[in-house]
Amino acid sequence: MNDEKVIAAAIHAGLQSDDVTDLYTGDCRGCGECCSRFLPVSPFDRVRLEVYVRRNGIVPAEPRAEYDLLCPYLTDGRECAVYAARPEICRAYRCDRHKRGELGMFFGAECAEVTDMRALAESMASDVYRKEQGNG
């Protein structure tokens, strides 16, 4: 792991807390605080996400800071650019359930691995670029 990933992972670990503000009102469209750069992603999630990203030519957002811990698919408007293909953890997540300790399993959880979404997104974006240029 390079220095940036080590530092980002350490910051992320330090920020994890059970003290989450219960903001869920039935239509989550706002803070984006749950849109972490590090997510458990299953092989099913990867395939669905890759197909969606390639089909729609989606590129990750530019890093917002030196150590950006937000998902690269979170738009400036705080919405998910890959909402239709988002990972299962994102589909299952609700801040009110997190606060109450009720987050449970999600489809593919048993084979999911914590993934650096920035690295995954940039890898997919470079693959899309190479194909568009006829190099892949």
C-alpha cells in the first residue's frame, strides 16, 4: 500500500464511530457522510459497477482534498453517480439503523473485501479511456 493509502486508511479508521447522527427521514439525499472511500465490495458488486460505469462513461470525481475519504462517485451535489449500480453495502445502509446497531448482513457480505473505491474507480476509468482510444 502506498503512503497515501496508508494515511487515508488510518484517518478513516480513526473516524469510525458508533456516534452517528440519526438523519434518516425516508428519502436520503443530503449529507453524503456515509459515502466512504473504503467499502466492503463483493465480486457481484464489482461486476455490476464495472458494467454500469463502462456503459455510461462515468468517471470518478477529482479528489477533494489531499486525503479524500469520500467515495469518488459522490457528486458535488452530494448524490451518487452510480446509484443504480451501487454496492450492496450502500443499498443496505441507513444512518438510523447504524445508530441503533441494526446494520446486518447484505448480499455478498461473506465474500466482500474492503476496497479502496478511489483505486477501483480510477482503474475502471482508465480502462474506459483505453477502450475509447482503441488501445484495449
